[in-house]
Amino acid sequence: MPFTIENIPADRLLHFIAKDDLITILGDKFQPIQAEANATKSKLTAAFIKTRVARDNDFIERFRRSAEGAKAFQKYLESYARLTNPETKAKRTQVRKLMSEPRRGFMGCVATKLEPADFKECVDNYDRDEYQSISLVPSGALKDSVYHKTGELLLAPRPNQKQHISYLPTGLRAYMLSHPDQYESYITERKAELKLLKAVRRNARYEQEGRGAPVSTLPVLPVSSVEEIEPLDRGKRRREPPGV
């Protein structure tokens, strides 16, 4: 049975109100939340705001009795009806089965791209707050790929669904934006490595043609960048940005 508006957990009810609408009805109560985010250098996300609001019992009780609370609860009821519909549940189960093998293959592929040190770092730092909202599998992109390879109609995108695909999993884009200096450094090093590899390829062609290698064309890289370049015989193996 679905919850009533009186007993639905605060965090679940807040899930069905948009961030901007919640800030509007918070009024002066939003200022302490904003101050906390600034003090802790946290991103002022909907999740951050709603977690703090859920602790304010007085506000939650007023919210339950408000028009905005009633709208949020109606959205919950619609979501509950959709999720518990037998036909929808059966389709969801079929989709999970169809995607189980692709998900395993995707994660296996990702695992081969990581260094042993990356696994060690993630084992040691799994509890850091910045990693909690990042998933591993880009579900939409993977489902679209499986659909185009198999033609399975259950995986077909909705008619009005945008066809743009992001191969970044949920949360990773936000992580990159919140660590701009780290990623700018990463991109700069990768660009320098690419120039070096292109020069190596060009020199190899010169050698094959018996003309010798134009050594002067090799770009000069920082020592740290050169040390990080992996041997060419490792195939498609690549380094990931630090911290991801």
C-alpha cells in the first residue's frame, strides 16, 4: 500500500519537488543551508538541500499541509502506480535481464583500463562524499548501444527521447566540473602525450622509408608526463584522470 501524506518519509516526499521550487518555499530557511554549503565548500545540489530540509521537522509538517506538499504527494502516487503496474513491472524485469550481460561486459571492459593502483585507491577512499553520487554504468548510452546491436524492441528509446548520448556515467560530469584545475592539468598532459605519439609514428614511417627519423620534430614534454606514458605494446590501454 502507498504511504499517506501524513506518514510518507520526509526524504521521499521531498524527492518529488524541484530544487528551485523548494528554495522558493524555504524562504529565509534557505540562508543557513546556503551558508553551510559555502562553509564546507559543498556544491549546493538538490540532494544537499533536501538532506538538510528533511531534518527540520517543523518545516516538513508545514510542507505536508501546503499546496506544494500536496502536489509533491500526488507525483509520488503517480510514480507508485506506475512502478507497481504489473505490465510495467514485467517489462522492467525483462529489461534488467536483457541488460545484465551488457552491464557485466561493460564493467569488465572498464576494469581492464584501470591500473592496480586505481583499484587500491578506490578501496581506500570508497567512503569519500564526492564519490557517493557517481555511478559506474552510463545506463542510457549502454542501453542504446545494445538496442542498435540486437534490435530488441524493449530497449528502444522512447519516441520523444533525445538521441544525444553521453558516455559519462551519472555524476561524473558534475565531478569534473567541481575539480576544474585537476582536469585541466589532465587534459594538458594528454594533449602533450598525443603530440609525442604522433611524432613517434611519423618518425617510424621515415625509418621504414629509409630516410631516417627527423629527431628535431619530437615535442619536448615535462618529465612527469613522459614518465607516465605507457608502452605502445599495451594496445588500447589508457590512463584515467586522477581521482576518478
